[in-house]
Amino acid sequence: MDIPTEDSRLKLILGEIEALRMNRQHELGDRPHPFLKRFTQQELNDEAFPSYKNLLVGRSRRIPDRQTIINIAGYLDCTSDERNDLLMAAGYLPIQTELEGRALERALEWAHQTMRGILFPAMIATHTQEIKGINEPFRHLFDIPLDRSYDGLMNRIDFHFNSDLPIQSRSTFDKASFEKWQVHAINGIHAFKRQHILSRYDAWYQNLMCKFQKYNAGEYLNVLDAEEETDHTQTILARNESSGELVPIRYRQVSISVGSRIYPQITVFLPVDAAAREVFESLGCPTDREFVY
């Protein structure tokens, strides 16, 4: 194989950038860009890389550094694959954000094995926020229907906003709980957007944004400043399996990564107050104070 020279690599990366730029311009024929980008060479030069036009006319022959390539990819609204193609064309390592394929399957298998040993309510989620598994204490705590269709339907957005599930109504049963639920939802969305900023043009990310709109939850996406969440516990009306009564309880979440990446991730739900410990005990969870706290 021929080893690319500096000059041939520069031609390759410029060709990749220009192809993406012209594709984006072509897409503007169907709909204007939400931020009014025009994807011209001059705009790319002004917004992402001040030496871009110098490269195009040959006044500079230096390949842009790695961060500049990432900046250009961001300006061009690149998906993860497109950004990695640009990085590799410039001779840089791609950004491996999340597991996929067989590697993801193996990680999920390990997550399921790990969750079998957890005595508290727990669920497994991937980076796309799909819920890939729940245990029986989780199903009973949140009153998830036994209908098997829910096993393939749910992701975290469904879990919080789907009105066919009781989670939202039982988490917003009075003014204080509603306000707490709102703050938690906004903070969760902000954290998600920060964590996956490099994937924001990927199809899975865009599909999640559409799901927010489906649940009329789009208002939470554009809140600029979330109230600082000093109390990280949550409140819900939960059924005491012993008495059958719905009682308000407070719980908290602990996240466990099962590999070198953040996802797949096991989220475990733990009781905070006496009412919660009683409900969890009715689910068969240990309630030893030292363990719970």
C-alpha cells in the first residue's frame, strides 16, 4: 500500500470537507437551516477555520490539527460517522463514542448477569436511552404492565412521559412533587445533551428529539438555565405490596457502568425515607440501614 504524503492527505481532507459542505448546501433547497447557515466556503472560514480559504488557494499546505477538524465537523452538522471520516482522512484517530454491534451485545449480556445479583429495583439502558432490561422489583415499584410489548417500547423518555404508564402521574401528585419532577426532567435533559453533544446530528439522537415532541415535552428541551438540583432524591406514589396502599416515598438513583464505557449502564433505585424502606421491604428488598444509606 502507498503511504499517503502530506500533500495527498491534504487534498483528501479538503475533498471530504467540500463534498460535505456542498451536500449541506443542497439540503438547504428542501428547508432553511434552523440557524440560517449557508454552508459557503467563506462562512466555513469565518465560523470554523480562519485559514480555510488559504488552504483552498494553496497559500497554506498545513493539515488542520485534530480539534480544528472536529470544529469543522461541528459547523457542517456532521454525524458521528461523518466526523470520524474527516478525522481519519486527516490522519487522526476517530472518536469512539459508544459500543455497537457484537461489542454492545456482549456488554448487555454482562449487564443482565450483573443485574440478576441486584436485590433492589434496577434497569439497564444504552446510550440511545433504550431500556434493555428491568428486574421484577423495578416492575412492581413503577407498576409496569406485564404486557410484553412494553419490553420493546420503552426508553427513558417513554418511562418519564408516556401517559399509558403511571410514572409521571404518580410523580406529580401535588404542587411540590410536580415542581420537583420538572426540575429533575430539565436537569436530566441538560445532562443528556452535554454528554452526547458530539452525536447530536446522529439519527438516533434526532429520533429522541422527535420523541420529546411526540409527548409534547419539547418545552423542556429549550430551557436555557435549569434550576440547580440540590436535592437529588425523587418522589413517587408507590404501592405497598403488603397493604395495597399507594404511599408517597422518596428514592434515589445510583448508576453502574458494566465496562470501560458509561453505557450500557445499570440504574439502581434505593429507598431514602422510612416509607420507602417499608415499600421496598414489601418488594423483597433488604432494608438494613447501613446498606441502604
